[in-house]
Amino acid sequence: MAVKQTGEEFTRHLNTKFNVRLSEEQTLPLELEEVQPFPTLTHARGDMERFSLFFRGPADVPLTQRIYRVEHEAMGGMDIFLVPVAQDAAGFRYEAVYSYFK
């Protein structure tokens, strides 16, 4: 059973592996490096949850921007829109942005 996808829940799983399903047989491990809340603005709605997730993936398998099926041992399966935002010697960095009503 999947766990609710909140910033607080993802923070509990920092520095753990999330497996991106590439095909029936193949997954790619990404590590959740950072959960970044959006700054509170004076004109912002108080009933919105907004945050970004940043994952680190290997340098040899780049992912394109799209929705992926992602699985985590504690959180279960979920669909996440991943966007590549950086590349360095350690690999690729991906961002997922969440914005929804609480």
C-alpha cells in the first residue's frame, strides 16, 4: 500500500534508494538527496503543500523528462514527473516538484 506523498514523508526517507521502473525487467536506482520546501509567501494560500525533491542518479544512464513509475521499499509505488536539472562527475540530478491542496 502506498504512503501519502508529503514533504514530511519524503523527508523521512532522505538518503534512501528509489527505484525507477525502466521496463518490466529493468530498474534504475536513484537516491533522494534533498527535500526542499517552497518559501512561504505573504500572498500564498495556506491550504497548499509545495516542495521539491532532488534525486541523484548514475552518470551512465540519463533519464529524459517524463513521468516514471518509482518504487520505494517503505513508501510503495508512485508515479513521479522527473526533470533532469544538472550533471556532474557524480551523475545526474533530477527534480520533482509537488504542489497540491492539502
